[in-house]
Amino acid sequence: MAYLCIISIFANSTTKYYTDAAVPYISRVTTDGRILYVDGTNGVTTVWQVNVTSGARSEYAKTTDTGFTTLITPVGIAVDPDGGSCYIADGSRGKVVKIPAGSGSGTTIKDNWGNRTYSFPVPCGMDVNVGSTRIAIVADANGTMYYITGQNYTYVYGSPGSSVHAIQVDRDYALSSFAPLELFPIVPSSAILFSAVTR
């Protein structure tokens, strides 16, 4: 059995939250202080959120709805900075699934976001920049990176030569998120930088 431990430190206090998760994948912290996580087990049904101040857990969204009933196998997750939607790399089909907060009924979930089939590395590095639903992902196991801006993808950067397992977009558009790591600038008409961890 695996456990996910989320620890946040504010002033002199520390909050911890543990939950059963066979293969946990977590997002970055949203601007209002939530971390999303999903279990990488095949057929997962729920995306959870944890308040980093209180440690309280609640349901963020279901992974299926009336119009999308496919069972997915997450290998990565990213979330809009404001928490509006999350994006899951489905390792079983090589697709990105966009799941708005509160999904579970109706037809709000968007399958094949970016209109491409990927060969995801495990884990798959994913992140979203500020102010839009553009998502920087590790598209293929060779590390080729793409922007997804909607149902069509946009090529962003060539391959660094190896799989990339973690990405963090520089959300202030000025300074790299992790200066010691190898940086890859996003080329087309954008000054956003992101850092990537390769293996």
C-alpha cells in the first residue's frame, strides 16, 4: 500500500495529510492554495483536492461524465493556476483529458485535448501557464514538448534527448522556477520559461 503525504509549512506550523493512493500523481498548488491528486490505477474515478492550509480533502471532479465514460489510467496531472480545470495524461490511450472542476454529470469533460496520440513517459511531466488553458506537456517518451491550446496542439520545442518526467512553468514569466535544473525556453512569441527534469 502506498501513501501520499502532502506537507505545507506556514510560519511555524506544519499541516500533513495522508491518503491511500496506489500510484499517486499530484499537481502544483493553485493560486488559492489547493493541490490536486489522482491515483494512477486503471479505472480511477475521482480527482481529489487538498487544502494546503487546513489539510482538508474534498472531491475536485469525477473522471467520467454523461458524455465521457472511458476509464482512464493517469500517468500525470496538471491544473490551471486558478483551479478551473485539470488535465490528465491517460497512459492507457495516449490522450490528454481536460476535466473541469465539478465534472461528473453533463458533458463537460473534453477527451483527446490537443487532438493527438502520445507515447507518455511515466511519470509524464505536465504544467499550465498563467492566464489561459495552454498546457506544456512532455508529449512523447523521447522528450518532445508540445503546447496544447485547445482541441489542436501546437509544437513548441524539440526533444532534449531523453524523457522528461517533471515540468514546472515559470508563472511570473520572468524567473526560472528551478534555476539549478536544465531550462527549456518556450519559443513561439512567448517569454515563458519552464524547467524540466529528465531521466
